[in-house]
Amino acid sequence: MGDILFYFRQISLICLLYSTFTLTIMRPVPTKAQNFFEFLLKHKKREEPPQQPHIIKEQAYAPPPKTVIQKQKDASAKRILIIGDFVASTVANELDKFFADNAGITIINRAVPASGLVRIDYYSWKNNIPELIHENKPDTIIIVVGANDNQPIVTPDGILKTAQPEWIDFYKKRIADITESLRYFGKPWIWMDQPAFENKSLTQKIQTLNELYKKATKEAGGYFVDVWGGFVDEQGQFSFSGYDINGKISILRASDGVNFTSKGRQKLVSYLEKPLENVLSLQMPSRENGLPINVNTLNLTKGDIHNIGRQSPISLYDMARQNTHLLDKIDQNLIKEAQQHLNGHQVNRADNFSLP
């Protein structure tokens, strides 16, 4: 009996071990499987970076640039030659726009932006003016120079600084060389002075030079145009803003305090309209309605043109002094009595000013 129990226990133990082994082989391992797939998914996520939302940037609207169409010029068109520095170049470019659709006027820009009357080693207007006139055959000449001339003059005897009196004497001779050269060819010519600049030292020098240009131009029989007052404030100092050609306050000068805005360029060349009308007998287009102006009604003489300059704006004091003959001339019959309230003072109405 004891042997039977021994064998029974052995068989039971073998069966138990077999069952345990079978279950171990057949049972899936979900944890490892899940970890494996999670590994694949995570690896895939690393390979594919997250997609960013597509952002459409808002672009500011910019109108297309205006194209200036040059009209075919007539063979007999009046030819205006512009010479001088970068201010002269600005004048030439703006006049070219102004007369773009005028077949009777041709603008010839021969300005050298970095030139002046000091650095004649860089460019000599005295030597080049005769050739420019022969080459371009202008009907009139406009010169604007001096913005680059606030610097020492090199002479055979040494260097003259701008503060030395000899500098002014030497510069006067340079101006005289130009005016004599322009007068020699017998063409009407206009000398436009320089505007103020933000640099105070330069502006002070320009004021002195403008007086020299004015005096020399009158003595040589040219036409002087003064633009100074259009670009300074009431104290005569440089101003970025001012009245434009339409009488509105606008920014006239660029942020560098040297160049001009579109409104400033328009104002700059507006000073040349009347002189050009007179010297070339032109019919200039009116800025208000586009109709030609009959220049014969201007009745301007050459002497008048010599004195073309800044027309100071009328002050309120001057306005008050006008038409003083009308004082105490008011017809009392024209003064109407104040209207009375037809219905008296009404409570809760806006025009009820009576005391409660």
C-alpha cells in the first residue's frame, strides 16, 4: 500500500510539472508585445516631427509704382539744360516728371551730384560749361550749386579754410568764372539758390553763399530764384515740414535733413515756373485744372525777373491793416435783431437757458 501511494505521488508530480510547462509555452506575453509595439510607434513618432500649422502671413498692400510715360518730344521743343550738384539733379528729375507729357519741352540733366565750385579737381564747371552748351544747344540753362562747398579750398599758395576771409574772396572768383561763361553764350540762364539743411554749420554757410550767388547773378544779367523761405520755419531755421504746393502742411525734407520728399521736390521746382514762363514764352500747365496759362498776361519784364525771390506769407497784422477804409461804414439797417423764441422757453429743451 505504501508503494502504491509513492508511485501515485510521483505520477501526480510529473503531471503537475507537465501542465506547468505547457501553460508556460502556450501563454502569450502581452507585456513584451505591448512594449514592442509601443517602441515601434514611439520610434515612428521620432522620425516624423509634428506638423506645424500653416500660417499665412498678412502682407501689407503696396500700390504698383507709377510709370511716367515720356511723350515723344517735338523737334522744335524748348531745351532746358540743368547743371550743378545733387540739388540740381533733384530739380532736373522733378522737372522731367512735370513736363513728361509736354512735347514742347525737353529736360537735359547734366548735373554731377558730388560737384561744386570748391573741388574743381573733381569736376570743373568752368571748363565743362562751354562743351555742355555746344553739345546740348539749350534754350535756357538752370544752375544749382553750393551744397557741397562747405570745405577748404586748395590753392597754389596753400589751403584756405572756410572761416578765412580769403576763402570768400577765392570763392567769389569761382562764381564769377561761371557767370561769365554763362553770359558769353547769350542764352537766358537761371541761378537757383540752395535751401536750408539740418546741419547748422552748413546752413549758415549756405546763407552766405546764397548772397554771393544773388549778387553775381544780377551783375551778370542772369535770373536769380530764391527758394530759401520755402524750407525754413518762422525763425528762419531749417524745418522738415512746411506748406506744399497745395497750401497744406506736409513733410518736405527726407529724414537725413538733406534730401527732399515728393512734396518737397514739387515745391522746389514750383519756384521755377514763372521764370521759365517768361524766359521761354512757354504755356505752362496749371496745377489746378491742367489748362495752359497765357504767359502774355503776366507782363513780366527782365528787370522783374531779376528780383524774383521769396514772397513772404502775409501776416495776420498785415491782413488786419487791409481795407481799413471800411471801418465804421457798416450799414446799421443790415443788422437784424436777434430772433425771439416764438414759443417762449420750453422746459427740457436744449435751448432753454432760463433760470428755474
